[in-house]
Amino acid sequence: MSTYKNPNNSVQERLDDLLSQMTLAEKIAQLGAQWLILDPEGDHQDRELEMTSSEARKPIKERLQHGLGQITRPLGTHTITAEEGVKALNLLQKYLVEETRLGIPAMSHEECLVGLMAKGATLFPSSLNYGHTWNPELIEEMGKIIGEEVRQVGAHHGLAPVLDVSRDVRWGRTEETLGEDPYHVGVLATSYVKGLQTEKRDLLATLKHYVGHSFSEGARNHAPVHLGFKELNDTFMLPFEMAVKLGNAGSVMPAYHDIDNEPCHSSEYLLTTVLRDEWGFDGLIVADYGGVDLLASHHGIAADSTEAAALSFNAGLDIELPDDACASHIQEAIERGLISLDKIDEIVSRVLKTKFELGLFENPYCKEDNIQLQTDEAKKVAYQVASQSVVLMENNGTLPVRTAQKIAVIGPTADDQLALLGGYSFPIHLILSSMDDDSKVSKTILEAVKDQFADVSYLKGCEILTERHANAPVFPGDVDMAMGQQLESPVSKDTSQIAAAAGLVADADIALVCVGDLAGLFQTGTIGEGSDTDSLDLPGVQQELIDAAIATGKPVIILVTGGRPYNLNGAEEKAAGVLFGWAPGQEGADAIIDIVTGKASPSGRLTLSIPKNAGAVPYYYNHKLKSGGTPIAYHFGSKYNFGYGLTYTNFDYKKMVIEAHSVDINGEINVSVEIENSGAVDGCEVVQLYIKDKLCSLVRPIRELKGFVRANIKAGETAIVNFSLPVDMLNFTDNKHRRVVEPGDVEIMIGRSATDIVFNETVTVTGELNVLPKYWKMLCATEVNAKRTFAAINDEKVLQHTE
């Protein structure tokens, strides 16, 4: 037995042996992928590729003869059962293991942002929903379940989570973000990574999109990002750093855009200097689909695919996805002196090391039977995430609603199961692929209402889109096509159904108006990748439908679902209640209606500020003082800010105690707050800790979240919430690109939201300037003690931070 095939040898011994036997062609084969329509009988076919080079491809067997780095989305590409998909994957793997010279197995990857993206898998809520739970423990539990489903279909690599910090909600990929605060994003994303990978890291999570993708020019997909390194590091790189250092993330994916004229896919500074050398990342860097080719075809910094490949792989890339359009030109790049053989060996070593560590050589195949997707536990957790992410925006006392009332349900999202799903769910991806599948995947809002109300009437009232199909008018970067296109927007302007819907409301006791957007990639919807917008008004004539319903004088509950916040143009004040449910997934309808009827209590809090209108964007709570300009325009700002959300009870903040008002620069700030549920029902309060650096050598935001915790408090009871904030977390990036903490005064704030601050006191940090080490303290520890008073914990030590 060859040394590399013997599992009793060390990974390094196996790696050295295998690498010594490989030809250059076999090494190059490990740097790319193949995106095929796999067949359970072995008749594999090529898939049409939208975003990569159009040059002729060699026959499949010829492309596989030297091995393969990765197999792209074997189940997530077409409609196939899990069992058939795994059988097809095993056949391809069998060819690689038994019919290539060295028998090196391939890794396979699948999308898994909102659950495994394959037919029959659990359809979890959107990433935006994850953020609105403020519940890292729940997100870790969900990540674990998603990981179990991904492993069952033979994948070793999941393309999630998204760590882009929201900045401009016009951006179509807002639905993929966790919110607008870097610390909050870092905590939730790290929890997802830990759940998906588990301690074994036998499935790699992929951090994307590295980095700054969400602050693109005009919130347009792929557009340039205009940021200096200090703000880039403090806001956009922080979540990635947390997920690498705290979550041991196994993979990172660069973003499509350029920052200050340098594309992320060719940035040696970002991919190697920062990620590997400074942070200690030891996993694989994989290209976003077509991202290498775009260096030549869109960015114009490479003359051809050969140069594009050399630029990316020299910068730090390990594997090109979704195919080998540019990696297949590596030999030519070597011959032209653009990349060295030593660099190729370095990259291939990382790829093979990962395959050895994953146990691929011993277990290249996946079990083809007893695949269990959508278990009861998976559905339960999907429901919990949906329920905890619903944000109650307004309530005049009408909510919760008595089910004995006659209810009219109207709106274009009321009876559309796809309206509850995020863009990276399998049914939504099928639209882009021009594949039809009318499978029942989710209960609709209307069906959930009918389950609980006896007297229900329904009319749609209006459409959002006149048609949904693939081949959108503008694929990312096709500027010439955009300038010449004559196509009309498919957003509906038809108001003919509104009067009848309003009549239905007038004849009912109460109305539920269901509005929002429809996820769909590249303009097959109104939200999603490549589906950016120029307005924060609801798409089409939905606002007119709302206004007509309110004009009847009947109590109107507005339910907004989708992937970005919208303005309701004054209807917020006129409605009996407003709920934002985001894209709550397959269990979302029940979760939302349980809140409407009071079976569950709303506990979600905004992780996105809702700008007053499109003229106020970009707007986010943690802006700088002068962000509003001088004088501040009337349209600037947000009525509903980060952290906001109502409940069915009242929480009284009674007292805050800071253990010491002077702390050493290497110490921690201990804060306790007493909170009473003074209402009649049990509830959950999301307690938030913010800071403000009162005097700093560089301009800092007006407020920064540094700690949060969900506190479940029963009616009439009191809880003590403790925060232990390491002074390390007061850092910022200085002119030498270092994370530093300066001595001085810091305002400590406790509140219900970023703009509803109840307590604030000043703490003085003493000592000399602290340049933080590689592994600095990144987490604020929290503890909730129910039914206790300050007197009861006076002599107890506050929970200490542990890395």
C-alpha cells in the first residue's frame, strides 16, 4: 500500500508521498471544479455556465482523467431526489477513485445558507431572520441540523454563512445578511459556523463574501466598494476575523467587487497577508462562481484567462469554482512565467491536506439509503427561528387577535408559498434555472389563517410580478446589454383587483394584509442576488392595496414578508398592527399566525434600521456624527432603528450598576441591570449594551453594540442581566492598520434599542495605549439570573470572559 493510502501514517507523511508522485497535470486538476448534471446511471452531462468563459470545453471524461478538486452542487443544480443524487455522486466519485492513476477523491460542495439547497431538504428562514432572533445558541443548533442534512448527501463543503454587514438596504443581497452591526454579525455567524462544522470540522463552512461586498456603489451587485482599510477592518472584516479565530472556519470565499481599484479575487494583502499570516486561517480559499474569470472579462486587470488564474492563485486562492475555466490554463501560466511550480505545490498541498483531514481517502462514498431530510427536529428548529425573528413594529392593542372574528386576508403574498422563502432556497433557485417544480414545500399564510380562524375570506388584490422567468435582462456586469436593453420591468402596475379586495375588508371584522417582495436571483424576483432596487416603497401597487384596506375603517394588520425593510408611507400609524416576518421558511406561516393569535409572543428585534426613504440611504445606526450632513436633511434617519421591536408585555428597566468606573486597559467592564416584566404575560426582552468612545484619535461611530442577550422573564418577575465586557472590545484600527485600545472615557449604555437608551454612565479606561495581540478578547460574556435582586448577588463574582 502506498504511503498516502495508509491512514495509519500522519497527514504530512501521506501528503509528502502523494505530492511526490503527482504530475503537473494531476496537480492542476486539484485546483478546479466541474459543474455537471450528474446522472444516477452515469450519463453525466455538462451544465450551461452563465458567468464563465465561453470557450469550447473538452469531453467530461477527458476533463476528469487527471482527477478533480471539487464537484459543484451535485444535488443543488437540478430536481433530483436525495437518493438519486447521492447515487449519481458516488458514480462520479467511483470513476475518480478507481479509474484515475492516483485515485484522488473529489470534495463536493453545496449551498446551505438557508438549509441544504436540494429537493426535499428543510427550508429554513432567511439569514436575515437568523439575525433578528438575536439568539446565537439557536442559530448554532440550526447550523448543526443543516450540517447533518449536508453530510447525508455526501457534501464536504458548505457555501455559507454570509458575513456581509448590511449598509444599504437597496442591495438585493440584503436578505442574505444578518444585519448592520459587525459584532452582532460576528457572533451569529460564528455560531452558525460552529454548528455546521462541529468540533470535528468534517464539513467546511465557507465565510462569504470577503470582504465589504455589502457596501457597493449605489447598492448595486458587483459594484465597486469605496473604503479605506481602517473602516473596512473595523466594520466589515471584524465578523470574518471572529469566525476564523473563534469558529475555526474551514473556508473563505472572496467577493466579486474591487476595493479602491483592487479586486478581492486578486488581493494578496487580503487573502494571504491578513487572512493567513495575521489571523492564522488554515483552511481553503475558494473562488466565488466565475470570480477568477471576471478579473479579465469585467475588471480588465488580466489580459486573458491565463493571467486571471495566475493573479488569483498567486494572491492566495486554492480552488476555482464552479469549474476550471481559468485553472485549466495554469500550465500556460507557468510556461509564461506568471506563476511558479513552488506556488502550485503550496496550493495543492493545502487542498490535499484538507482531503486527508476530512477522511475522503478512507470514505469517498456516501450512503445511498436511509437519507432523512426534514426530520421533526429540523422542522421544530425551523419554526423556532421563524417565530423568534418576527418583529412586531406597531400595535394599537388589536394584537393578539381573537380567532372568533371574521377575518379578511388579502395581498399578493398571502397564498404564495414562495413568498416565504429566501433566494438561496432550492425552489427559488429553480426559477433561475428555468426548471419547473410545483411541489408543495410550505404552508401559505392563508392556509395557516384557515387553520386557526373559522370565518376567513380571501382575495389577492394585486400582483407583485406579471411573470417570473429566467434569463433576466441584465446579468451581472453586462453593462453594454444594460445600456441597450428595451425590456420592461415585470413589476405589476395593475390596480383592477384592489376595489374588490377592499370590499372584502369592509365586510369583515378585521383584515390581514399580506405584502412584501418575492425572492429571485438576477431580477427573477424583487429581492435577491442581482435584484437590487431604487426605492424603499413596496414593489408595484401594494401600497395602494394597503391604503384601500385602511380606508374601510376596519382594523388592519399589515404583514410584511421578504428580504429587505420597506416604508409603508404613513400606514404604520394608521394600521392596527404591523409585523415584519422577513422570509420565514417552510414553518414560517404557522410561526407568524401563532404570534397573530397570541399562541406565541413576538420577540424579534430589528437588525436593520429602516430608513425613512431611499433618499436617506445608506443609513445605519452606527454611523458617524456627520453622516447626516450639515444641516441634517429632513429625510435623513430612521423611525425604526436597530434593536427595535415590541412585545405583548412591558419591561421596566429598574437599575444599572457598574462594578468599577475606572478599569485597567487590560481589564473588563462589569455591568448589571435589573429588569422587571411588569405586564400580564410572559415575554422576552433583548437587552443591549452599547458604547461610545468619548474622545479618540480617529473618528468613531456615535454608538456601537458590544453586548446583547435574550432574557426570558415571566409576568411579574424580575431578572438581573450581567455583562462582562473586555476592554479589548473597545478597539479600533489605527493608522498603522493595528487594532488598538486607547485610554480615556467611554460611555456605557444599556437600552431596548440603539435609540432607546435607558441608562448611561461613563467609565474611564486607564493605562497606556494597548496594541492588541493576535488573539484578543472578542466576546462580551452575558448571564441572566431570573427572580433575583442585586442584594442576592452582591457577593458573587460576575461571570468571567473565557475565550
